[in-house]
Amino acid sequence: MAATVHVIGAGVAGLAAAVRFASRGVPVVLHEAAPQAGGRCRSYFDPQLDAMIDNGNHLVLSGNRATLDFVRTIGAEGALSGPDGADFAFVDLKTDERWTVRLSEGRLPLWIFDSKRRVPGTRWRDYLSLAPLLTARPHQSMTDAMRCPPALYERLIRPLFLAVLNTEPTDGSAQLAGAVIRETLVPGGRACHPLIAVHGLDAAFISPALDYLANHGAQVRLQSRLRALDLDETAGPAKRRVRGLDFGKGFEPIGEDEAVILALPPNVTAGLVPELTVPNEYRAIVNAHFQVTPPADCPPMLGVINSLTEWIFAFEGRLSVTISGADRLLDETRESLAAKIWAEVAAAVKLPVEPMPRWQIVREKRATFAATPAQNALRPAPQTRWHNLMLAGDWIDNGLPATIEGAIRSGNRAADLLFEVID
């Protein structure tokens, strides 16, 4: 396969697909409507903080094989770091109780039998309540599939799956939750080491990928917005194809042996591909950044219970907060949000509330699709009825929620399918 592949969208899924092709010597043109690559996984200079920050906080686990393969391919292995074990620190702001969940490295979950390693107030048998998620049916929510004891739910399951699904777990897809458990808790702690992009998302995923593409002869065209596809609707099923791409100057024909991957948001993709069913409900994420030096004993990531704040990430000169499923916060003023969140952060990491450090609030209204059973059922497969057109993105049916791992897998899968079809 030597013909050009056009990848539309330079988010993580599009970058993964482009890197996949470039690594095999296939000519690639990567188009991105924005002035920069990265999509929802990007870093930018914030003048209010006078610093580079990420648009959101993204966690990778050591079992995310596609993600780790991707960063190895682009030469960015050192950009992700974390503790040597599967350690997750928590604080309950209502009681000021602090604990660390420490998973066993192997498949045997020995940690649940150790009161010092499991969630306080839980028994080992409580964790068996997660087992039904592994065989959940497509229509089931987590509430339908499992009966979790309150202490375990409030102190581990809810914060974990609210972050993973970006949807309240009571409404979240049990099947997607089961897929996450199957790839993390089932293999054991060795698959659950938390990894954070300590120098920013750009340094871990974006700039190295762009450098890799440039070094392998790929073209990257920023501010190149696809307006329309010329789709052959008259040929037989085996010969239907994309015939041209319109970037605002009329259709540019593509050869019969060329191909296209759309790695765009669901609503944009649905506007380009007729009769495509896509998720149409979204959930917001709110991120807060505070310009302050984290205390020396502050863990890299801290889960916060009984608070508006959910997860605190410690970076050099900055504390960042993530709040998932945050639609309820979209209408609150930035000043009010910042004050509430900072008061909780200060209590959680034991810093003075006054003076309040410089801050920034970043709200993403459509951060991910709503990971409910109904919305999960709307996710399309990567194949389309045009043999040289594939879809990629964290919202495509890839078996996982909207995560970096799911996005990269989706990009890889779209590329591999085109190899099978066109090669």
C-alpha cells in the first residue's frame, strides 16, 4: 500500500492513525481545523497563570498497552511517570480521614484481605460485588448490575468510575465499567500503576508525535477544515468510495487507491457522513489550576471524598483539579467555583486558604459522550459503507469509555482496517 492516506483530525486518535501509517512507510497527510494539534488532549500557555497548563488532567495506567506502545513509538516514554506500585491516595474532607489503596501486583487480589491496603470501613467480601460487571449486558447500568456496599461505593467505586466514565456511575454503562475492570483490576496491580504526564500532555503525546510524522515524511496541515466529502453513492458495495475532499476551495479529487480516516468529534462526523448514528449526549468536565507549590508530602494524585473537588494532581509549581460529570457547574461563575475548589484543595493538602493563589478555570461542555447504556449503543463501528473511509475517535465503538487508551486503539484499528481493505 503506497497511496496517500488523509487523516482528518489531529487529536490523539488521528495522531495514532497517522503514526501507524508513517511507521509502515505509507504517505500520510494529517489535516487539522485548529491552529494546533491535540484536540482535547493539549497544552497551552495561560497568561493568567503565566505558565503552560493542560486543558485537562488525563491519567494513564500501566496496563494501557496501546498508549504505552504509542509513546514508545514516538520516543516519549520518559514523559509519563508515577509511583512504583498501584497506589491511590484518598482524603475524606468530612472526617479528614486519609488512606491509600495499595493493590497487589499479581492477579491474586491479596490486598483486599489486608485492612491497611483496602478502603477503610470495608470487608474483603465487599469487593466481590464488582464481579457482576464482568458479565454485564449492554442495557444495564452499573446500578442494575451490581449492589455495592456504601463504604466501598462512596470511597472508591464512585470516584473511580465517575472519572473513567465521566458519567455518574448510577447511570453509567455496566458493560463499559466491566471492560475497565477486565483490563485493570483483573490482571492485578501491575496493570494499574498510575502514570501522569508530568511535563504536560503536549510533551507526552502531541509534539513527539508531530516530530515523528515530520521525520517520516508525513505532511501536517493545520487550519485545514474539511467542509464536505464527495461520496460515491452509485457504485456497488465493494466499489463505494470517497472520491474527493473539500477544504473550502471545492472538491479535490483523491485517487482510487487513496483512503480517508475521519478522526473528528461525533457531531462533526455526523454532518459529513450521511445516515451515521452517533452518540448525541455529552458530559462536561471542569478543571481548575492553582499556581502554588505543592507540599513536599503531597501525592502526585489525590482522590477527594465528600467534596466538590474529585481529584487533585500535583505538578511543579501547580495544583490542578478535575471534576467529572460536571454539567451542574457550567452556569456557576468562575470566581465562585475557584473559591470553593481552592478551599477544598487547601484543606486536602494542608495549605493556608489565604491568600488564594492565582487560578484558572477550564470548562469543557462536551468533554466526552455520556457513557450510559443508551449512548454506548449509538457508537458506530470504524468501518463505513465506503471501503476507503474509516472512522476513529474515543467515541467510536472500541470497547472502552472515552479515554486516551480508547482513542489510540481506535486510531490504530482504523489504520489496520484500511491496510486490510486497500493493501
